[in-house]
Amino acid sequence: MIKKVLSVLFSLFCAASFFMIANAKTAKDLKIVYIPKNTGNPYFDSIINGFKKASKELGFTFTTVAPATAEATSQIPFIKAQIQRRVDVIAISPNSPDALNQVFKQAMRRGIKVLIVNSDIPGSEDYRHAAVLPMDFNITGSSQIELQGSLIGYKGEIAILSATTDAPDQNYWIEGMKGTLKLAKYRNMKLVEVAYGNDDPQKSLTEAEALLTKYPNLRGIISPTTVGVAAAAQAIESAGRAPQVQLTGLGTPNQMRRFIKNGIVKAFALWSPLEEGYLASYMAVDMALGDMIAEEGETFIVPGLGVRTLGKDRVVITGPPTVFDKNNIDDFNF
């Protein structure tokens, strides 16, 4: 009798082991999609290249889709389509801090990992598993004000040219900028307007031109968006307002190289979006395979970037920003 029971148990164990082996996923079995805010933005193209690089190394199937415009709800149909595709991970740079919550919940109920990339969803962290940010967003706004101040001698009127009115990352940075301007060091700098170019090149150009016309004594423009900063540089160049108006913001070296070399822009900043996409890929794979639960304090390794630790609200930081100027811009290609 005992031998018969042991035989049955052994058979069940073997069957269970076979089932587990047959159904164990590897990175090559995974489908990962990245949904940027909108198409045609060179910053998100760099993040996509980071995903592609990791895909070649790890073997997962990578796709990317995006709406044409960066409106608050424009990503919803794209997320729903990926849920129907039964992808393993939806990585996304959201256009709103809360407009996507319900569709994120649908994805999570289906067992899909939701990974926020580049800009978090403040107040809605329960609707995603984790977030990959390019840098500590608590200092992004203050660092932009300091860079702008250093360019204009900490004195004069400044304006901000942002993305959309709902952009969670830019809005958070702008609040940081406003708070920093209250410090004694910046008391002679005055914020006259926050304009929105909707991360559209033509709209951003029009808004930048309007700022130059409306404020003849304008000394600086901060544009914390790659589309906006390039458009503002074009507007300043066309109006012949350099060096009276000093532009800074967040841009990629390749799009800003000409403006740095011809003196229209002296300095701007950015982190590496390619590294951000690369890091997000390794994190996404670990989450999808169950190698990472995505809890505060958990660590994982990214080739070339080292060990990374999830902080508060399950956020991991890619790296510090780099300030680009004529002395170093040719050292970078993205």
C-alpha cells in the first residue's frame, strides 16, 4: 500500500515538474510594448532605442505605438489595444497623472505589468507596478532655475515654455521652479508667463515667438521639453534676440548641437533617454518573469549601469543630468 502511494505521489510530482518546465517563461517569450506621449519627439525616439538595444540582448519581442498628439486621454485606445494583444508589459510615458488610471487597472487585472517611464503619475501610484524616472524630479525644477540664473546673472524676466497643461512631469518641475524662485538668491528673477506648446513643433514655435513679442525685456526662457527647447531656439535665432534672451531647458545634444555651436544657446541639460529605456527594459523583464516583485528596497542589475535600487513608491532613478555646452556637446550622440 505504501509503495503504491509513493508511486502515485512520484507520478504527480513528475507531472507537476513537467508542467512547470513546459510553462516556465524566459525573456524570449515576453512581449513588451512602449507607449510614448506622442510620435515625432526625438526624446522618446532615444528611449525607444534603449528598449531596442535591450531587446537585442535579452531576446524579448519589442513594439512601440503612440498617439499623434500628447492629449490627456490620447493614449487610452493604444493601451486597450495592447491589453487585447496580451502583452506581458506595458511601459508608458503617461500624458496625465490620473486620466489613465482605469485602463491601467484593466491591464493589471489581466496580469500585465504596468511600468511608468520618464514621468510618474503622482497620487495614482497604486495604478502601476513601478516607475523609471530619468533623475530625481525633486531637484529638476530647482536645477533648471539655477542654470537659467547663471546665464542671466540672476536678474531679469523669464518665461517657461512647457509641453501640455496636463503633462505630469513638466507640471511637477514647474512647481519646483516657482518654489525655487522664492529663495533670496533668485529674488531679482521674475517669472512672467508659463506658455504651452503641446509638444508640437509648430505650436511651440508660435508660443515662443509670442513670448518674444509680448515681453520685449525678456531675459530668459526655460523649456523643460525637447520639442519646446528646439522650437524656442529657432524662434530666438529668427528674431535675432540672442544673446539678449538666454534659452535653457531639456533637450538632446543632436537636436541642439547647431544652436550651441552658433551661440544661440549657451547651455542646456538632459540625462540619457537611451539609458532610461535600456534600464526600463531590464526592469520590465525581471518583473514579467517574477524575478522582481517591485517593492521598495529591492535591487537589480543593469549591464553597464550597475546596481539600481527601488526607492519610495517603487521608483528607480536612471542617473543625474548632464549640462551640455560648446565644450562637451560633441562628446554625445543621441
